[in-house]
Amino acid sequence: MSKRRTGRGWLKAVRSLILAGILCYAGLIGYVVIREKAAAIPLANMEKDYDAIIVLGAQVLLNGEPNTQLQWRLDAALEAWQAKQVPIVTCGAQGKDEPLPEAEAMKNYLAARGVPEEMILPDPDSYNTNQNLRNAAGLLKEREGIRKVLIVTSDYHLPRAMALAGDQGFRAAGLGAPCKPEYWLKNHAREALSWVKYWGMKLLGRG
């Protein structure tokens, strides 16, 4: 067999692997979209049987205000709280480019809109979704009568957040906030990779 034919064979194999990888990645994004659609229950159609609300953090701007994505999460949580006034856990540590912890900025936002401060439980020490929910579980253990929680996050993130909530022993419902259309592909592509990490950690017994 000539070196030229061998080289062509390797090139064909590499192309096939790349194509298979692209198809698998596209399939993962499709999986995220399907799970997201299944979890998308409007608040108006939801039974108000939750005993606490957990809001997952996102970026805080340099002026201390939540960015648009986080505002939409908080507005959804506020609507849920107005429907049933229960404790709210705000989750998120302080990033390098943030002036204060996300949890504190979220608490300020909700308090300014009528939620009593004693009903807001900030978790300023969590840097990812798993830590968010683990720390929220610790905070809610101090409250009696917490049987079911409402997880509030962006729509594309909600299914994995609810899976992680189940891993922490929560009975959970979910409420998804919208994300900006121009970030749809970026958010869903990143979330697909996060699902791979989640499954990998579960497989290794580290989830």
C-alpha cells in the first residue's frame, strides 16, 4: 500500500471522527432543548405547593446591580414569592470582576421590591450550581416545614439544576427565566458540555 493511500485513509478516518463528534454535540444540544421544553411550566399553571424558593446566581455588574439575565431570574422569583410568601435562598459567590457577592446583590434587589430581609437567606460562598444547591440545603435545614422547593434559574439551565437538586435530596419544582436570544446558541452549547461533566461526575461517584 502506498504512503499516499495510507495518508488518505487516515484523513478519511479523521474526517469521520470529526463528523461524528459534531453530530454527537448537536445531539447533546438537542437533548438540552428537549429537557428545557419539558421543564417549562408557567407559574400560572404550577401548583403552589413549594415551601421555599432557591434562586441561582449570575453576573453582577460593576455598579452592584444584577445583569439582565440575573434580573430576569430575580423577577421570576419575586413573582413566585408574591404568589406564595416563603423563604428565598439567593445563591452566588463574588467573582473577580464583581463588586460584591451575587447572593448579596440578589438580596438587595429582592428587598428593594418588598421581600422582607428576614425571609431572604443569602449563600455568598458557592461558585457553581452543585455548591449552590448544597449550601441552600444547609440553610434550609434551619427552617421547619420545608418539604418542596422551587428552583429558579434561566430556562436552559433549569433541567440540570433540578437534577442536581434531586441529588441533594430536594423535592423540587422548577421555574425558568428567559435568556437573551442572541446568547441562545452559546448558552445551550455550554450547557450541553455541562451535562457531559455532570454525567461523568455521577459515573465516577463524585456527583
